Amino acid sequence: MCVDPVSLTTIGSTIAGAVSSVGSALGGASTLFGVGSGLLGAYATYQNGRAQASALEQQAADQERSARQRLEQGREESDRRRRAGAIQLGNQRAALAANGVDVEGELAIDLLDDSSQVIDEDAFSIRENSRRDATSLSQQSANSLTQAANARSEGTFGAISTVLTTGAKVGSKFSRYAQPPRQTDSWRGLRTARAY
């Protein structure tokens, strides 16, 4: 059985064209999946940044609320100490009088002044410690807000970076598929065979 060389060339170029079309279709699908994957990755990165920022902002609000509560608690404890101190001074004065000590005398006044000073220092220490605690909590709150802003920025810039990287990858693939197909010479094999 004899086959015409022109027929063989035509069959070969038809098969090559079909394989090239299938390859182009698969390449296009691969590119499409790459774009979809890149966009999903960018969206996930953006949403992750927003979620982290939201959690950190909530943490900052909790820390600020704790700071206010700590200040209030310090005021209340300080006031309680002052009230208890006033009762203690009254009891001391009564005990001095019951023992026959002149409560208006120098010894009684010195003793009561010393007690009063200790009570005031205790109340001040309580209030000052609560203020320090509140200041520390407020600073932690400010740090949390800074971290929230950073997380939001990282999410946004990460998403932009992912989109740009995906675009670069897809662009390089697209440029290969967008080029016009090479012209194939159906007679090339026969010309080469004649040269020998």
C-alpha cells in the first residue's frame, strides 16, 4: 500500500494542530485556575488581616475598660482605707481618753498625727498603685491598637502583593499563548529527505 507523501504531511499537520489546540486549551485552563487561586489567596490574606485587626481592637477596648475599672477600684479602696483610718483614729482617741491621757496634750496629738500620716500614706499608695496599673493597661491598649493597624495594613498589602504576583505569573503564561502560532512547513521533512 502506497501512501502519498502529501497525504502523510496533511495528516501529520492535522494531528499536530489538534495536539496544539488541546495543549492551548489545557494551558488556558491552567491559567484560569492560576488566576482563581491567586484571587482567592488575595481575598483570604485581606480577610485574615481584617480579622486580626478586629480581634486586636477588641482586646484594646477590653484593656482600656480594665484600666478604667482599675482606677475606680483604686479610688474606692483608698476611700475605704481613709474611712477605716478615721474610725481607727476615733478608737485611738477614745482609748487615750479612757486611760486618762489628755487627748489635747502634746503626746496624744503626736500619736494621733503619726497614725493619721500612716493612714494617708496607705490611701495614697493604694491610689498610686491603681493609677500605675491603669497606665500600664492603657499602654497595652495603645499597643494593641497599633498592632491592629499593622495587621490591617499587612492584610491589604499582602492581598495586593498576591494579586500582582498572580498577574505577573498569568501574564507570562498569557504572552506565550497569545503569540500567533508558528507557521509550519508541511514540506519540510520532504525537503530535508531530498537533500540527502
